[in-house]
Amino acid sequence: MTESLTHAESILIEATPEEVYAAVSDVTRTGEWSPICRECWWDAGDGPRVGAHFTGRNTLGDRTWETRSEIVTAEAGRAFGWSVNEGMVLWTYTMAPVGAGTELTESWEFTPAGQAFFQQMYGDRAPAQIAARTQNALDGIPATLAAIKRVIEGR
């Protein structure tokens, strides 16, 4: 059985966990910090609560695509996470108080279901596509965290 591919990194932000949560749980702000996700919008009437849905528009090079996500974790000041395309990829932000600030951790999990989908979709090219998505996470997470810090701290 294929195992999940995972990666996580953290950054210290000079703000309370509640302030950090308020920013990252507002998916409409994602375009302010993500190097790939350019914009997100909630389904009508939805917001940052478990079971809510949103759509994200991503751009990488000359390719643009949309994903559908469902909020799976929404604990104010503690954690916010979503499942992309029915469990293919999981993204989570966790917040922990550190002194007067917050350690924000961004986690990525490319699930076995997501990898199986890539096998179906890409066939012999699947390993290269999976490696590319993994590299995007490895590069994107620290860039995203640094941008969130900049936005929240107003720098």
C-alpha cells in the first residue's frame, strides 16, 4: 500500500493564535500569500466551519486549474484544515502560543487516494507528476509561511 507523502514547516509570527487563525481561516485571502493558489471563494453561505466548501484557483506556469475543498478542521486559535478533491490532499495550519507570538505550522499530506488518482490520470508519467507536486509543497510551504508572517505583521 502506498503511504502518504507529507511535509510540514513552522514560523514564528508576532500575533496571537486567534489573530493568526482569523487570517488563515479566511480562505478568500489565500491569494495574498500562496505562490500557486491565486484566489479562493466560499460556496454561498459558507465560511470557516467544518463541512463548509470552497473553490480555489491555482496557477503554475501557463497552467490554471480549480480545486474543490471541504473544511475538516476549524478550531479557533488552534487549527484550520481542508481536504482537496475529496481527500486527495490535506492541508492544515496549526497555531501554538509562544511567548507573545504564535508558532504557525503548515502541513501537507498527499494521500494514497490522491496518488492513486495520479496513477490513473497520468499513467507512466505519474511518478514525475507526483514528484513535481511534492516539490511544489517543499518550495511553497516556506514561501507561504513567510508571506503570511509579512501580511499579519504588516511588513
